[in-house]
Amino acid sequence: MSKKLFVGNLPFTAKEEELREAFAGVGEVVAINIIIDRQTGRSKGFGFVEMATEELAQAAITKLHGADYDGRIISVSVAKPMEPRAPRGPRGPRE
């Protein structure tokens, strides 16, 4: 069963293909998703990597957590489920 990892402190210029290459050195990568800011279109500096097995995910954490990625020290950990957010109120007066 595949396992999703959280990857933090990515450079804002990080590309999914490059991140895939880095994690493929450990084993089979199922999916990559770098989170993009809707307003700027730029990376938010974090993303998710899904490894094929739990063992490969653990190996990726061991090998890549604290590693230098394009001049930044990345953090790699098991992804946690997103917590529900409180509903947001109106963004201002309506006309």
C-alpha cells in the first residue's frame, strides 16, 4: 500500500519533475504534488510525495529528511490528514 509524505522547506522554484527524481533515487514514486499559491502561481514551499510502499516511504524519510535540496534543507515526514477548518466569514461588504 502506498504512503504519502509531507515535504517541507522546498525552494519556491521547485518543480515536480525534479522532486520526483530526488525521491526516485529511493524507490518507486506514485505521485508528486507541490502546493501552489492561487494568487501568485508560485510554490508555497511544500508538497507531498506518495511512495509505492510504506517501506520505501520510511527509506525516503531516512535518506532525505535534512538533506540539501537546491540550497535548502528539506524536511520529510509522514503526511497527516488535513484537519477540518472552521468556515470563513464574508470577505467584506457586498455591493
